[in-house]
Amino acid sequence: MKRSLSLVLALMLLFSLTAVSSAFAQEAPVTVTFQTWNPGEGSKIKDIIADFEAENPDIHVEYICMPYSDHLADLQVKLFSGEGPDVYGMNAGAPYATFRDFEVELSELAAAADGENWKDVYLPFCLNLLESDGQYYGLPLGLTYAGFLWADMNYFTKYNLELPASYDELKTVAAAFRQNGELPLLIGAKDSWINTDTFINIAGDTGAEVLYSAIEGQASWESPELVSAFSIWQHCFTDGVFQDGALGVNVYNDAWDMFGTSAKAPMMVNGSWVMDSYLNSDPAMQAVFCGESSNHRPFLIDWNNDGKLSGLAASIDVVLCLNTNSQHKEEAFRWMNYLASKGQDVLINQSMSYCPTRTDIELNVQGLNENGMENLDYIVKTAETEIRGIRTIPYADLDQQLAECLSALATGEMTPEQAAQAMEAVSAAIER
């Protein structure tokens, strides 16, 4: 009898343990993979993930970060094979459109999470960039502004030089630095995106309306305004405004190492996102941007010497996309929606990675020194009045052709007129 009772108790214990084990197995968090190049390792992204997981214990976020070009190449292979991360970062413009087959339309998920008026919290400019036939395939994470040049004012003080305001002045200043054994204006021209940024900024000065009309096939790339922009870009190389060998230099880490990490260059082409350097924990960058004698300035150029500054081009820095192949779409959307809201607030106000894409995020950046606060104020005020258009080209073939033309102009293999002809030929063949 005792043996039978013991057997019953053992079986009851076994069943109980099995039930408990099964319950734990059911409650194990779902893993959502997030692959991106930005936000990167130097941001607060890991803290954001930890906070999200604390609020959502049923979800574990696996964060995968790699350089942009590697990220795109890796995504292409994985997505076309029916795999890939649940959530991935994408550039606005051509890449966002190119990967459309692998982007879930988000309106239903967004409305379920935040109500039918979910779009109202985002800036119209950002939603307009993401909208396609009334549908939205990504959430906008951070606004960036291209068109700025950055100066290390210590070099200007050392050689008794003033910040240039026009192309002629920029050429004179670059020559003065060269004569003193210094670098001129740094550009990481091996990376096509910075070349596109710079060209759009130049063309925004010579004729913004013509530029954006040409992108949409409503004006000719052979217009005098755009030929002039191609000519100015080429002259930046032939006049010695850009450093020698610029086409072999990446923005990150090559050019940035010289300007932002080692302070060995007086000027660099870069955007509003340089602001994150003031809050970066890297000791070398801290010394350059937050040291006792640190003094940097973003500035604009009048590229065609007509007395009017170029203005800015803006874009969403990272479009958060949900993979059509994801097996955990609800959980994945929860993560990307959190990153675009609470996470974006942290990235802006604690890392200064971007400017906000949402109306409910206030700029209240923590930890900026006086120089950083001055520059942020300048960037924000400039963006309020001087945006000429977007900094991306939404058509992959046109984007690629522009990259090739800008490289060929830099080497002298093309004339500005030939570049304009090549762009017009590709533009005419695009179905819009």
C-alpha cells in the first residue's frame, strides 16, 4: 500500500513538473532579430533594447550591426533567399523602394498599436518620403540634414583665416591650408552617398527647382543649372578644394579619423549627424570635441558665387522595415514602434544621433558643452528656413548613374556636359 501511494505521489510530481516545464517553454520570449548599420554600437541602442525587453518580457531583441555596404549586401542575399532579420534598417530613397517586396505595409499594425490617427505624430515631411500610393512600408527613425561643411576653428585661428562663405573664398582658404602643409577640405569620396549629398547641395544652390524636377523626369538634366552643378563639383577636384586622392578615402573611418578623431584636418564635408561626436564616449573623440580648446563650426557655402547660401537637403536617416518573411510580425512591429518613439527620444537627447521625426519628441539634449549647444542651435534654426528638398534619389538606376558620373567627373573622364547627357538618358528610360 505504501509502495502504491509512493508511486502515485511520484507520478503526480512528474506530471506537475512536466506542466511547469511546459508553461515555461510556452512563456519563453520570442526572439526578434534587428539588423542595421545605424544606430550603431556607439549609440544608446543596447540600453534601449534592455529597456524594451524589461517592458516586453515576451520579446528578446537580437541586435546585429555592420557597416552600411556590408549590411545592404547581406540583406540582399538573405531576403532573396526567404530569410533575413525580422526588422531591418534601410536608407530612404532608392534602397527603400528597391527592397519593397520585402517590406510589410504597416498601416494596419500601426493603427492597431496607436489608433487610426497614428500618422499625426510624425512630421508630414517624413511621411511624405515614406508614402507610396497611400501605403507606408517603414517607420522613420531620425531626421538628418546634409549640406554642411564642418570646420575645426583652431586651424582658422592658427593661420588667421576666416570661415569661407562662397566657393571662391573656399578655394582661397583651401589653397592657404595647402601652402602651410595642411589638408584642404576633406571628403570621403569613395562613398557615393557623400558625393550625392554634396552634389545635391551644390545643385540646390544652382537650381533646386530644376534639380528636383529633373529627378522626377519633369525637367532635363541638361539644363544649364545642372550642368553648372556638375562643373562646380568637378572644379572642387581640379582646383584643389578637396584633398588629393579623395576617391580612395571612405567617410568612415578614413576621413573621419583625420578630422573627428585625430584633429589633423581643418575642414570636412559632413552633415548634422556630426553632433553625436560631442556625446561619444570614445576618448579620442572626446578630446577633439570636448577638450578645453575645442571649437568646431558647421557652415554653408554659396557654391555659385551669387551671394546666396546653398541651403540644406533633409532625409530620414533610418527607415525601419518589417520583413515580409518574419514569423513574428506582431512582436517585431512592437519593437520597431518602440524604437521609433521612446527609443528615438533616447537616441536624440542622450546620443544626439539625429533630429526628431516625431512631433512629440522635444530637443532636450543632455551633456552638450557650450560649443555643442551653439552648433545644435545653428543647425536647428538653419533647418527651419533653409531646406531645399530631400537628400535622396528614389530611383535606383538614376541614383547609380549619378554616382558613376560624379566619380568620372572627379577623375576627368567626363565633362559636365557628358555627365548631364548620361543622366538625361537614364532618366528618360525610367518609369515613374
